[in-house]
Amino acid sequence: MEQIFEILEQNARATPEQIATMVGMPVSEVEKIIKQAEEDKTIIKYKTTIDWAKLGKGEVWALIEVKVTPQRDVGFDIIAERIYQFPQVYSAYLVSGAYDLAVLVRAKNMQEISSFVTEKLAPLEQVQSTVTHFLLKRYKENGEILQLPKEVGRLPITP
Amino acid sequence: MSHSIQVKALNSFISQKVNNISPSGIRKFFDLLSSVEGVISLGIGEPDFITPWHIREAAIYSMEKGYTMYTSNYGLLQLRQELAKYLKLHYELNYHPEHEILITVGTSEGLDLALRAILNPDDEVIIPDPCYVAYVPDIILAGGVPISIPTCKENDFVISASDIEPRITKQTRAILIGYPSNPTGAVMPHEELLKIAKLAQKYNLLVISDEIYARLVYGIEHTCFASLPGMKEQTILLGGFSKAYAMTGWRIGYVVANQELIEAMTKIHQYTMLCAPITAQMAAIEALKNGEREIERMRKEYDGRRRLMVKRLNDIGLSCFEPKGAFYTFPSIEITGMSSEEFAEKLLLEEKVAVVPGSAFGQYGEGFLRCCYATSLANIEEALAKMGRFVKKYKK
């Protein structure tokens, strides 16, 4: 069953029929498993990885380290929620180490990130400090290497 | 003093032995292929993965450190030690790394060494038909005589002991088998291997077992021939890194056998090859130490594609048994009434899909195609859709 999800993770457009053949299960069974997974949010959503730089879209991304004061009973969850609800936040993680929350922010320009940090994030009561790292270049995303070097071809016929 | 001057024919500098070998059927097809553009190829005999990064990185590091020299003729001791561990782990086999393992330039060299080390002129070597393209020429080049045993679709292209026995003569020296098979994808059932082992003992024959595809099996366990009762002493085991670790271009393989045989093969190897390239040996050490995860990842991928291709082939009317090893399918083209060469050529020109005619692998490969599924799902789907259209047009 895990295999079904591995295939979908690689290629969300794989059809139930293809998947069924590949894992050796009836199509109806595969459809049932996928439907169930969609319902219980094992499959959260189907997405496409796009190299926006190719479209000349000048987006700005930043990774923000956030140090926060945890609250009694709820720990980091409440403050994390206050932060991840902002639409600029693309990903948010609680991490171990020198800071607490790693927040990946996506915005139209540097101005937008700057105002998000200074007006929304930093002033939060529980936020002790922030460190903002702007992304300079993307090499790999969601397990996919972007800007692959030209493929080295195999000979079309080999023994 | 009289001189007789003979006018030499164009090929007269070439030995008779070489003249008598026909060029590979694959090679011929390759030439035709280079004249067509935009081809989807199912004719490739190598993984579509590149060598896993940790292996490439280890090789780069070895170069940076200056490992650029010859190694022992046998290969780096560390590599042989890792191999000994590997054979113990996977097959419960105990081989001595110092005397019973030889590192070769690909499995191809291993096969050549094995044949040259054991054959006297006109000794016979039994092989399955169809089989890998190099078996027949390599036997001939080593001075032997290939004896082909037909295998067929009805029997899932398994070579059977009962077909071998009547062909054993006083001249028979060895049985050469290669399973999982290139071109058919067939694997040998354990019981049949046991029967062949019994034959080898009864007639005192060597078995050369080419197990280059050993790690690419689906839904079954691979049986290493040398691990069968009493067969360690009578087996020359050929293995390599090309397929499991996607390392075809590195040219690195190995031969495992008893000390006497390894010494004989090393004699040839030391004068003809000296040693396998050190960088490839360094990479192979890393592959053995940390490669299992990548092997499994690739094997799983192949398995999915295998099922898909077999289903699609059967759906379009090219009946195909379920191959349980390597990365080939071997469908029958009987319903078209064409020869395999004719089919492959027409398919290439009309639909721009390349497959290898079964006849390239022996007389009994006629009527079949070798289609490799070591290519992307999208390629498989597109190629099979085109083949479906083609078969519909030419179905009798």
C-alpha cells in the first residue's frame, strides 16, 4: 500500500489504472485507498513543482529563525499558529537548537517580507528575536533538483 | 630463389577466427537507428539511473587523494574483503578474499577470462538459446564450441537439465548460464538449478554462472549457483556492479571461484589487463558498503515499470510471460507474422520506437523482441501506445 503513495508522491498524475498495474492490485482497490487517503488527509493535496525563475517571476523568499517564549500548557503551538496563519508563511516548523521556529516566507518583494517581519512577526509578545535569511538561489526543492545539468545521453541501443 | 606473391584479399590481415564471428545483431540495428530522429528507445541494456551520488562522490574523493596508480592484479584487497562479506551475507558463501576473488574490468572480462582459462581447442560449452549476445562469440574466441540448448516461452525461457543431458559429450567442459536473463528477463527456479548442479557433478562439468542481474529480481529470491550443495568447487561465479548500482560505464566486475581457477584466470588478466581501474574499484568499495538503500530504491522503480510494460504488451496483443528478473520483457510477435528484424525495423521507421529483435540473441529468440523497461513511465506509455497502433495495423 505504501507503494501507491510513493508513486503518487513522485507523480501526482499517475492514474489509478497505472498505479494498480504497477503495484499488482485491482484498480477498484487502489481507487478506494486513494479516496480514503484523500478523505483522512493522508494525501493532503496534489501539487506541482514549478521553477518560477524560468517564468521570470521575481518572487522573494526568506527563511526566518524565530526565538519565542513558550507558554504554559500549550508550549509553542499557540504562538506557532499565530505565525503560520499569515498567508506569507509558506512553511513553518518547530525545530531543536539555537532557535525555536523555522519559518519559510514567500512574498512578492523584499518590502513585503520586511513589513511582515517588522510589523507582524517581531512585535508579537512571545517573540524574543528574529533572524531573516533571504534565499539567493534554489538548488533543490521537494526532493527535485532544479536547473539540472544537460542530461548525459545513453546510447539508444546497447547489449 | 622463388617468391610467390599472393594478392591479399581486403580482409586478409584478419584472423580466420575473427572473420568467422558475425558482428552483433545489435550493432547492425544501431547503425540504422542513428539515421532516425526523435526515437523512443526500449532497446537500451542499461539502467536509466545514474550512479548514486555517494558512489560517485567516493570516486571523486579517491582521485583528490591521489589514488591513481595500479592495484594488485587481483584488485584492491579491501574491495575483495568487502565482496567476501557481501557473498557471505547474501548467499552464506565463504570465499577467501586473497585467493578466491578476482576483480575484473566488467563482468564481460570475467566471462572471457573464465572461458580462456578452462577451454582446450574444440571443448564444448553448453549455453541457453536465446542468451546474451557475447556468449557465443566469447566461446569461439576462446577456442571452444558453443552448444545451444533451445529455451521457449511455454517454459518461461528456463534452461532445463533434461534438455542439457542428452547434449553432453566427452568434449563438454562447462555449462554457461546467465540468470536473471538478458534478453528474456527469465529467472531459474531453484529446483531446476539443483538438477543442473546434479548434472555438473555426474559429468564433472564446470558451471559458469553469470549473475550480473542477481539483485534485480521481483517477488522471488535469487539463488546463487555456487551456494547449491557441493557446487562451490565447480562454479565460476561472475558478478559486477553495472546493473544493481547503475555503474555500467565504470567497467567493474568480479570473478569468484576456487583458488586454482582464480590463479589461472589471473594469469591471463595480469598479462592482458593488469588490473581494473583504481577509481572504479574505489567506487565499488563504497557501493558494497553503503549501496543497499539505493539498490532497493531502483529495484522498486523497475518493478512498477515491469508490471506496467507486461500488462501493456499483453493488452496490445504481444503476448508476454512475466519476467521476474533483470529489466527486460520478451514479448512474442507471432500475431504479426513478421520476423523480429522486420518488425523492429518497420517499427523504428514508422513509429520511431526502438526495440531489439530477438534474433540478435540466438535462433530461438526469433519471433520475439527485447523491450527494456529501464526508462521513464512516460516513455513506456508512449512507446507502447505506438506499438499498439503498429500491431493493430499489421495483425494477421
